[in-house]
Amino acid sequence: MNGQIDWPEPIVRVQSLSDSGFPVIPDRYVKPPTERPASNSDGSDVNIPIIDLQGLLYDDETIFAQISEACREWGFFQILDHGISPQLLDRVQEVWREFFHLPVEVKQSYANSPKTYEGYGSRLGVEKGAILDWSDYYFLHLLPLKLKDYNKWPALPADARQVIDEYGKEVVKLCGRLMKILSINLGLGEDILQNAFGGENIGACLRVNYYPKCPQPDLTLGLSSHSDPGGMTLLLPDNQVPGLQVRRGNNWITVKPARHAFIVNIGDQIQVLSNAIYKSVEHRVIVNAAKERVSLAFFYNPKSDIPIEPAKELVTPENPPLYPPMTFDEYRLFIRMRGPCGKSQVESLKSPRDCNR
């Protein structure tokens, strides 16, 4: 799908820069002043909505309404009592923390390329000379099964593959439950969104983000501003070290993670399917001078070769389709080539007359 075979420049592991103890970050990581963390950060106690799914057992209407408002107004929300065991969440985070602290030669055996991004990486996008983010990561596929290759997953720690596999299966089931709720809240049948994704033939992948300590966190970002190109993202955050910021108007809200909660956010594909009733929202990650941070971003995506377009039930003469059909394969080439770029991709799909909507 992607013709780029290798990175345009030698890869430098951000963890090695952090471990060097050098007090100044390289120029390659220094963001323009308008993109630095101090720019429009909101220091208040505002947080994204927190929704307890336990209420689904006895009060569907209230929980559905909370999720509907969060999808329309925020594009982000946290969920508690989601049915995945706290012990599994703790272990999968510990597995990945242990992996990133393995000797560099072990990690390097999983080094990735821009052809698929699978494996151990340190940059997104292939633009030569680009300003880079202060993070390393590990990317792997869980679905479709033909892309799932345990040999590309870490073999250490010893239980890594088993834990990652169990975690992936549980999160896929949770995403399926959420898709039904999102579909019903649009006034559609509960399976309409899922069927538009390809039914059971969906894509699922995991990117584990490692944000090392940074001597100058005010000059850089762990992950530049972007909206997620896929369908829906479930983030298992590091609840000890806040880092995720969500755009709210002209400000950036720092998310305060609840323990054992998932942070759910709408991706560009669901924005398209909902004809912009639901919003994918820009977000970014700040880094910390004193503490490292590990988070797990689980991407639940449409089957890669199905054209995604606004659901026909949501299109009327008064509300024409805002987006043309495009497969997810075609769509994600953009971010794989250019790296994180705000919301420029999904907005560029709109026809000129709809750009102000």
C-alpha cells in the first residue's frame, strides 16, 4: 500500500537522548512557538466527560444521552466500569513498560519501517528534515487475522504475547458494544455503523507510546496535534502522569485520567459516517521533565478497502453528504506520509460549499 521502503534519515531513539542526560534537546525536536505546550493550554480543572458504563445495567437512557452529548460536543470521553479487569489493564501496561526498558539491541530487533509501521519506531511521517516528536512507540496489528503476526510482537517479557493478545480481544469486544451505542444515538439501527465498517471484518491495531523524560518539555511535544484517521480509539492512559491534551475551542484541555478508565475518542471515519454529527477532535501529548509515560492507543478501524461515506439514513436535501466516498487505505496514506497534521485531512475532503459547516 505504501511505497516508502525506509526512513529518510537515520533513526534516533528518543529514549537514548533522554538517558544521555544532556540538558538541551536537539533542534529536530523543538516546535515552532505557536505549537509549544504553553500555547493556549488551559490550566483549569476542566476535564472531558467521565461516564460510568455500569449504569447500562439499569439506566440505558441516561448513559446513552451522556455518550451522545460527549460524541457531539467533545469527541472525547472517559469510561469506567467497562468490563475489562483492572488486573489485565495493570499487567498490559507493565508488560510494555518492561519492554521499553529492555536492552537497546533487543528492542532494535523489532525496528520498523514506513512500509507498514509494524514494530519499534521513533517517528511518524517520512518528510526529510521534519520536526520530530519526543516519543518512541511500538505498533502492531490484531485484526484482520491475516495481518496478525506474533513474530512481530515482543517476545519479552515472557508473557508479553499472551497478555497483549488477551487485552486485544477484550478491547475489540468493548469497541463493538460502543459502536452499537453510537449507532443508536444517531437514530440508526444498532448495527448500521458496524456494518459500514465491514461487520466482523474490521481492522484493529495497537500503538504503544513511550514518552521518555524530557529536559525541556516546554519546547516540544510527545505527539503533535492531530485527529485520529481511523474509526474509534480507546486509550489506556498512564494515570500517574497526565499528558494528553484535547482541543476545546481555542484552548488545550489537559485530560485528568481516572484509574482503570479508557479514554474514548471519535476518529475521522466515524465523523465521515455520521456526516459530521459526531466530531473527531484534535489532540496532542505533552511531556514531562521528571517522569516517563506509557500509554496504549487501540485503533478500531473500518475494513481497509470499503468506501466510507456518510450513512444514507443521515443524508437529506437539507443535509447533503459532506464527504465523498474514500477507502480507509486511501485515507491513511496521508498521515503515514506526512505525520500528524491537525485536522487538515478530514477537512480537506469537504466540498468547498461545506467548508464552513
